[in-house]
Amino acid sequence: MAGLGEVLSFGMRRTALYSIPDRVAQYLDTPRLSIATLTGLVFGLGMMRAFLEFRLFGEPLKEPEALAHLTLFFVAAFLAGGLLLSSLAKTGFRSVLNAMIVLWPLTVVTPLVEALILGSTDRYSYVTVEALLTGRIGVESTGGGAPAIMAQLLFFCAAGSAFVYLRSRSLRRMALAPLALAALVAVSGTPGLLVPWLDPSRSASVFGSSETANGAFIVYYALVSIVCLFTGVWRDTGAKVRDIRFAVRPWPTIVYGFILLLAFAFALKRAGTPADAAVAVNAALLSVGWCLTWQLVVMSNDAFDVDIDRVAHPRRPVVMGLFSKEEYLDLAALLGGLALMLISMVSPLSALVVVGGAIALSVAYSAPPLALKRRLFGAPTVMALAAGIVALGGVTAGGGRVDGRSWAIGAVLVLIFALGVVTKDARDEEGDARAGARTLFTVYGRKRGLRITGWLVFASALLPVLIVWSPLAFAVCAVFAVTTALTFRRTGDMRLVFPLYFAEMVFVGIKLVG
């Protein structure tokens, strides 16, 4: 057994995953981590569970969707379990994450363990991914999933104890780690066993329908989670979190977010889906998920552009010394994980497109060896592709078909942003020049750069007529084009351009889905 432990330890040290607990613990595993924070995590995971297993509206999840959703849920549950253990015992976070990595594949044998405990195998012939991972195996034939859930918890405790002992050689950690994990999974994953009247599957008669019951269930978890996390996390690490306000870029977030929701509405309209409460919930999840995603992009860019920002943007957090580069990137990764979970509640495919695409473009934009931001036309290309990815994510979230018209609209959006986002380089001219970045302004000078950019902005603001052609649309877009181009040529400030872009996008949206 010692040899197995050494092999596993060596193998995990050779992976990037092994360093994750240290970085996470650096910011979250503090002596002042309050019980309110931990309670908020538990109830937050319970809210996710309610979404994942029952859904707020519509049909139950299909098997591929359930796998994507529940993978995220179990990762979050085990990470939170690690924090719980670390805050209580100040030991073993690394062992807990390693246990998560090893135990996840072992869930495939859980039905066999349950069969041995329950003394039957015939009820598992129809096991699906969702049933396996949510403890609802045999619900239809047995009338309840509690025995299966308890069997899973026993299995996880036994396997987790063995693995943690191999890693730590500590009986105390062996006892604490699986107990903490089991408690977290039990409280967050099986709330119906603890608070029966809140279980939607048992309370349809109280609320009138299972959908209404599940809605109340989710709202309850959301409220408790928000209150606990606010009083806990904000008190423990609020000073650090509040410093992120210096990194917020509101107008790009609003413009790109509007495109996401516009594409979502466009897909729903083409599919004939009526606007109801389910659509509103999904739109809210997409909006919050996008805000977190864009903040991830912004923060990763700031972490790599310190030399430019010292001149052009001296009040950004890394330049001010409020965060180190490593802290900033880790916090950005945390936001990305939250965004992935939120958007996955609407559509796993959309989450992969939006968050995965944003991360890939962010790395290509800011990080070496590509660092496209420092190359001529590199930044406009990346930010234009971001618009296309956002539009594609909105269409997939709405369940729409990505047909010829969708691709054509996406191509026009990419071209609009490719021509328009060159305005961002005007404010960074001095910093770009010192850092050796090639932009229109560092290559051609400010006067000529403003002239060239003005024409590009004019063309960009005129292009939406290709999406919603009509004499009225042409007249409105022409007015926007002239106004935007003249405004930028006189001021050189992109902050005045983005509101005009947003106003034009609102007009296009009304024409497109109105």
C-alpha cells in the first residue's frame, strides 16, 4: 500500500492539478473563514442541485447534459468540502482534492456497491449517468432514493478514508476528510432528507405543481446562499474583492452582453418559443455568467499588460499593487469557473462556446508567446472573434439552429467589431509605444491614426444595415456612423464610442426580433 501511495503522490506532483489547492487555499482557506461562508457554500451547492436534478422548468435533463452539469457540481462540492476541512482542521486540503481526482472515476462502480448493500441487482439495469450521480437509482421501482444515497455516502467515506490515509499517513486526517465531504454532499445533495417539506418531489400538492415547488425550492436556496456568502465572504475577504472595482469595464461588458442576449432572443423567436418565466431565468443566468466571463478576460489582460497600464491606466489593481499577477490570474480562474456553472444551467454547449472561447481568445490576446494585442491588427481580430463567439453562444443557449442566416449575421458582427474596436488603442498609445506594441497609432502616429480609425469606425457603424436592411435602417445607421466617426476623431476617446455602439445595437435588436 505504501508503494501505491508513493506512485499516486509522484503522479499527481507531475500534473498541474496538484498545485491548484495551494493557490485556492491561499485566498480562501484563512483562519477567519466564517461558518457563514461555509453555510453559504453548502446552500449554494444545494441550489445547483435543485437546478440540475429537477430543473426549474421543462423536461428532465438528458444524459449528456446531466453528465456535464453534474461533473461541475461534484467538482464544486469536493472543492468546498476541502475548504470546509481546511477551515476546521487546518490540514488536508491537498489530500481532499487528490481524493476528488481519484474518486470521480470510481463512481462508475457505485451501482455495484449499492447492489451489495441493498441486496438486489435487477433494479440497476436501467442506470443512467444522471441516476448514478444524483443517487436517484431505482427511484421508479423502489419509491425513494434514500437507500441509494446512503450507499453512495458510505462508499465515498470508505474510499476517501483509504486514499487520504495513503497520502497523509495521519489517522486524524483520515477521519476528518471523508466525514467533511460526506456531510457536505449529504446536506447540499439530499436536502429532501433533511427538510422534507422543501423537497419538490414530495410537495407538489402543497405548491400546486412540481414546477412551482421546484421554483420555491431554488429561491429558498438562493436566498440563504446569498445571505450567508455576503455575510461570510464579504466580511472575510471583502477588502480584496472590493478592489476589483478598479478593473471593471462597464461598456464592453454591456455591448457584448447585449449581443449574447440578442442572439438568444433571435434563436427563441425562430424556434417559436414563447417568452415566459423560464426564458427570463435563463436570460438572467446568461447575463450574470457573461459578466463574470468578461471580467475574467479583463483581469487576465491586466495581469499581462502591467507595463502598458503603468502609463495608460495607472489605477488598475495590479499596477496599484492591490494584487500580484498570480493572485489576479487565480481570481480570474475562479470567476471563469462560476461563469461556467451559471451558463451550464442554461446550456452546457453554450457554456463551452462562451466561456471556453473567451478563455482561449484571452490567452491568445494577452499571454505570450502569441500576445496578439501587441501586433498590428491583432487586438481587433481577437475582439471581433469574441463578438462572433458571444453570438454563437446565444444562439446555442436558445436552442436555435446555426444555419446559413445565423452564420451570415455572425460574420457581419465580427466585421463590425473588427473595424470598430481599433478605437481602444487611442488611449493606450503612449503605453503601447513604450512596450513596443504595434497599433495604428504607434505605427502611423496619432493624427494619421485618428484619421484612419475614424473611417474604420464609420464603416463599422454603417454595416448593421446588412443585418436589418430597410430605408429606415439605412438612415439610422448612417446617422450613427457619422456621429460616431466625428466623435472619435475629435476626442480620441473610445468611452464615448461604446455608448453609441450600444444604442445602435439596441436599434438593430428591435428590428431583428421585434
